[in-house]
Amino acid sequence: MKIRTGNGYDVHALAEGLPLYLGGVRIESPLGCMAHSDGDVAIHALCDALLGALALGDIGHHFPDTSDEFRGIDSKILLKRTMALVSEAGYRVGNADITIALQRPKLSPYIMSMRETLAGLMSVEVSDVSVKATTTEKLGFVGRSEGCEVYASVLLFADL
């Protein structure tokens, strides 16, 4: 068995009046992520972790924010395309661990929906996907509600 790990990180600024998507789920919030796509910073970090595990570059290489093809795109489509690359390389997801840093709103009501959505997109069990939310105790750009940052780690394996 061959095993690979990957880490991903992404950050987006927040602005009034934009929708907020995290982990493929629409979150009720007056602030949303500014982005070329739908701004799902959690999926973006996850894609980077998956791509990094296989040394395939980063999300910007595969889905550049200079391309009209990806303007406003649903990030779940980006994750599906990333998973196709994982599958083509002969790997499967063992587990994913995602930490979302956001001062507000509280994300606990959405965690299970995020886990279910991401598990479905990666073809794994819900128990293989961890999503955690934290604040920064009002410190830094996250604490001032200026942005959202996400860290993601994945384990991939191949039966070689």
C-alpha cells in the first residue's frame, strides 16, 4: 500500500452582501467570501491538500482565477474535478481533516451538513471527514471579521 499526505491552506476576504459557502453548504451570514469562484474557502483548501498530496501543484494551477471558465463556479465542481485527478493517479481518500477559522457566524449548526457534502463528493464515509470550526478570539483579520481561513489535511492511499 502506498500512502500520501497533503496539507492545504486558503484565505478569502469577507464582504457585506455576498453569499457564504463553506464545505459545499450555504451559510446564513451577512458576510460572504470575495472570490473569482463562489468563494468556498474550505473546498479550496481541501483541493490544495489533495493536489499537494500527489505533487500536482495547487488549485490556482488547475483552476486559475484568470479564466472566465471558473468565474462564479460552484466549488463543488472544482472538488469533483480534483477527485478525478486523485482517482486517475490511482489513489483514494483515507480521511480529511478541515479546520475553519471564522469569527462569526457560529458554524456548529452546519458542521454535519458540510461533512456529509464533502464525504459524498470524495466518495468516502462521513466518519472519514472531520470539519472543525474555531474563532481567533477576536485577534487578527479573522477576529475582526475581515476574512476566513481554512487549513486542510488529507491522507491518500493506493493499493499498489
